[in-house]
Amino acid sequence: MRDLKVLGVTGGSGTGKSVVCRMLRAKGGRVIDADLVAKRTEMCGGSAYEEIIDRFGAEILDEEREIDRVKLGDIVFSDPKALRDLNAIVHKHVSVEIKRRVQFYRDSDDESIRFIVLDVPIPIEDGFFDTCDYIWAVTANNDIRVERLMRRMNISEENAERRIAAQWTNREYADIADCEIVNEGTVDELKQLVDFEFRRFAEFCGVDDTRTIAEND
């Protein structure tokens, strides 16, 4: 088994967390996207599917009997208890799959995998804190985040603000991280930040940092 280090990347909607993870993939990281894992658990036949329907009712299903994430999002982002209930259901299934994948990559003989990246929007103990060797928090001011969400999701300003308000604050994310990546500039500026902080991660965890984003992006 290889001693692949795990870099956790977390942050709220609209901060650019996924962009940072794509840059890390170009540097040899194997990314585990918790959102994609969660979506699979919520699909018909997925491990969390029945529990979610039991909690929120068949009204959240579309014509194909798949969970309509827009309908579900409208419910949970306007009701803190509903959001906590959904997270409690999904997280336990996601954490199991994350740990399975981390072990799979460590057991792999694929030398192109230099380290593992956990792309996780909501950091939790089981499957994140107990798995990561180092944590980055990606942040941006809320005005920028609202603009990004409106453009990316084609939603109203009010809807974007409600989604952000339902999540951790930038400060809460930064407080649990080893470093904060403030993504409020250009893509090139973000690349420079990621390169700089990656060298710190590599030194701390003993990862080869000779490849830069510019060489592989």
C-alpha cells in the first residue's frame, strides 16, 4: 500500500473550490468529489435514496422517480432543520464511499497518482477530518459568490443569497483549515496562489512538488 497523502479542499458555493481542485488534478492529484458521490447515493437505487424520500416525501421526485435536486434544494435551503436532516442522511453514506475510494487509490499501483484530493463542501469528522492530512479552505467575499452562483446556476440574486446564508461563513471555513485560499481575482492569480500553497503542502506532507500547474494545465 502506498502512503498517498490526502489534501482536503473545502469552501462554500461560489468560492471556486472546484476550480482549485481541477488545478490540483493537473498537478497529479486524484480528486474525490463529494458532491458527485452524494448525487450517486441519491439516485434511484442509491444507498441514500429511500431515506431521503421517507423524510421529504414523494413530492420531490420527477417523472422518472429520480430526486429532483431543484425541488429538494428549495426545501432545504429555506429550512435549517430540513437541511440538517438531509445532511445527516447523505453524509453517512458519502463518508463510507470516500474512505473506500481513498483506500482503493492507496492500494493502486498507478504511479500517476501523486496525492489524493477530497473536494468536500461540508467538512465533517467522519470521512474528512479523520481522513485528511492537510486542509485548504477556499473563500471569496459574498458579493462575488452571489454573482458567480447567479451566472453558473441561472438563479435569482435572492436564491443565491439564501444558499450562501445556509452554509458556513468564510471565517468558519478558514478556522478549520491549515491555509486559506482567497479566490477573488483572475484565474492566473488563483493559479499562483495554488502553486504557492501546494509547495507548503508538499513540504509538510513529503509530496514531490516539481510539477507546476502551468506545465500541466
